[in-house]
Amino acid sequence: MSAIDEIRKARLEKLRKIKAAGIDPYPAASKRTHTVGQALADFAKLKRSAEQVVLAGRIMAQRGHGALLFLNIQDGSPSAVNGPGNIQIILRQDKIGEKSFEFFTETMDIGDFVEVKGVLIESKTGEKTLEAVDFRILAKSLLPLPEKWHGLQDIEERLRKRYLDILFNPEVKEMVQKRAVFWSSIREFLVKKGFMEVETPVLETTTGGADAQPFVTHHNALDIDVYLRISMGELWQKRLMVAGFEKTFEIGRQFRNEGMSPEHLQDYAQMEFYWAYADYEQGMKLVEEMYKHVAKKTFSTLKFKIGEHEVDLGKKWEKYDYKSTVQKYTGVDITEAGMDEIVKALNRLGIDYDKHGFNKTRAIDNLWKYCRKKISGPGFLINQPVVISPLAKRSEKNPRFTQQFQVLLAGSEMGKGYSELNDPIDQAERFKEQQKLREAGDEEAQMNDQDFVEALEYGMPPTCGFGTSERLFSFLMDKPIRECQIFPLMRPR
């Protein structure tokens, strides 16, 4: 039997004793009067009044001296004193009674949740303390917590037991809190700009809005195969533009059945907005303002060290032309080069690429991905070729290119937007070209959505759309995206 099993066996025996004493070891509620943070903030007032308070939390430390026990309990409240919601508790045998004191020492362990009633005092060392007159168990733990942080060092184990990672690692807890601020600040910004939050289908009969391989599942009630969405309702939000709404956005989960990397996951959070009567130039101005707002709210700075890149969101945002940028770093003119020349360039530059369903669109995209790693930003990539932008309006200056923009930060793309294609004839033709790519083996090419084309035929106003994902948050944190999810998907043991 392992050491952990021995500890669990001993704690199960303690649990039996608690139940035998007629005590519920898992009551439904607490009679807490103050959080630890509140008690510490109002300490002087509560100490002066000698008012009895009831605190509750997890036992994080326990040490005894005869008829005296010292505990530290911690709750989830924020506190500027003694760490996050952490306070010392003194249990004296003469204060809580001999039987209660003995019962506590025989049944309670580090990791248990308790409720403690008492008065606030200062210990002999000046530490803010609750002197207990009574206690009650709230939840008996059966497994021991890791000893401080030394017992949970392996990254896979930390991600698998993220609840312990958060409990013992202040940086991870802070990351979770910042993640919440990140998304709430995006929502706050857009609502103040007059955007309405919407919800669109997660299950679709035709995926749209991105070049990605979807997850497939079966809908039993309708007896049809459906897909988990690969975009944040792009084609649905555009239907809302047809319906007469002018500013919408959605924040939610989307799913892409593709490879994992420090920048990519299969199940992640995304935001997309759609803005009627605006074009990509207006979209770039709004996005720059939004990114600065979000960075300030979440991180209190506009300057970031991301990998080897120094990024200052407060400096001028440059614009990078797609064709000339690719030519600058690879020597390839994508408007003139044939497939053979592009493949030679990929090989010469040592660029690995998936040969399954490979075509000129994917070849050009692989060249660009090589180039973007060299750009720190902040800035916008513009003038993408029509062949790789099936939903973007053509450029008025050169119809071979589109009115699309991508945010460039630290060698990667941190969001994409464009003047949306609202010409139903052009859209139908592009969908047909995408369908040919799918039939030739390109599983990321977009599906032919005739229902969406029909909606466009009723008329959609000029519209700018934009989307960004939690990749932006992970980059600003300078961490792999998997570590920036609260509970990342793990392979079962």
C-alpha cells in the first residue's frame, strides 16, 4: 500500500469517528459572518468591539503545543494581509472545552474545511488572529494536499490536477483572475460602443467562417450528422446584419479538430463582432482601441515581453502588405509564381507543411506563416489574396486582393477581420471554388453554404467583421495557450 493510500485509510477512519459522533462531515451550508478578507480589513473595529465572528476556510497549516493549537485557514477572499484570505486561528482547550479540543485533534487534518467562531485578537507576536470558542467541520478531506508546492512539479500533473495548481501557485490563480478580466473587458468595451451580445448555434449542418477541420457528431433526434462550430457564428451574425441589426458580438467556445501547439487548441474561447455600414479601415481603428483598452484593464500596461519580441501596444501600429512582405522574406512574388516555384521556396527555407490536400492556397499560406514570425508588431497585415480569403470583400484598387486585416503581435496573428463580402453572386462563386478544394482533399476549405448565399440575396449592408481568440490572452501572458486555459483537455490516464 502506498503512502497516499495509508493516509487515505487513516482519514477514512477519522471520517467514521465524525459520523459516529452524530456529526455531519459535509453540511450543506456555513454560518460564516465574514470572509477572512473582510475580517482582516475591519480587524481594528471588530477587535475593539469584541464582537464574535464566524470565519470559514480550508486548514492550510496546523501545529500544536499541549492544550493549544495554532491553525491557518484560507478562503477565496482577496486580502492584502497574510496572503489570499489567510488568517491564524488559536484553539485553546480551556476555551472550547476538553472534549471538543480532543475531538478536533483526533479528527481534523490539513486540507479540511472548517468553520470557526471566536473573537479577533493580536497574538504575542502581533499577528492578527481569531481566538476560537467553537468550531464546526464543513468538509473532511480524504487525500493530503501536496507539501507546499514541492509535491506537484510535473507540468502534466499540474494541468491534470489544476485545482491544486491554482490552490498552491499564486501565479496560476492570478492568471485565472486575469483571464476573467480579459473577457469582461472585451465585453465592456463592445457594449459601451453600442454592440449587442448574441448567441448563435454551436451545432451546425454546414460549418462556416473559417478554414478549419471540424468535429463531427450525430444528432439522434434529427438523425443527422452535425458539426461543432469552427467560428463564433460568423455566418449567423451576418444573417443578423441582413435582419437589420447593426452591431452584434458573441463570446463563446469554438472547436477545430486540428493539431495542438503552443498557439493552437481544439476547444477554446473566441470573440467575433459584426458592424454594419463600416469597412475594414474603420474596423482596424476600433480593434486597435479595443486591444489597448483590454491590455490596460487586464495587465495595467501596454508594454509586453513575448518570447523574443518586445511589443508596445502604445506605439504606432504599422500596416504590412501581404504580397510585399512575403516577397521581402522569401523572394517569392505570389502573384506571379507557380506551384513549383512556391514548393521550391518552401523546401529552400526549410518550411515543413502537410502534404495532404496540399494546393496553392495552402502553399502561399505556409510561406506567409514563415514570414510572420519575423514581425513583432503591433500592426495589421492587409491586402491578402482572394484565394485565401473566401469571405472578404475584394479590394477596390486590385480585385485580386481583399479588404482583410490581421493583427500581428510577436510573430503571430492575434485576430482577423475584413470588409465582409455581401455580393451573393461573388460569394456563391467563392464557395464553389472552396468546394472544389474540399473535393480534392483539402479538409480545411470552407463548405458551400447555400442557405447563407440565399440570405445575402435578400441584401446585407456593408459590414466589417472581426474575431480574436484566447490566443491573444496567452501571448500577453507569455505562456503556451494550453497553460492559460483553466482546465485544458488531457488524455485519460
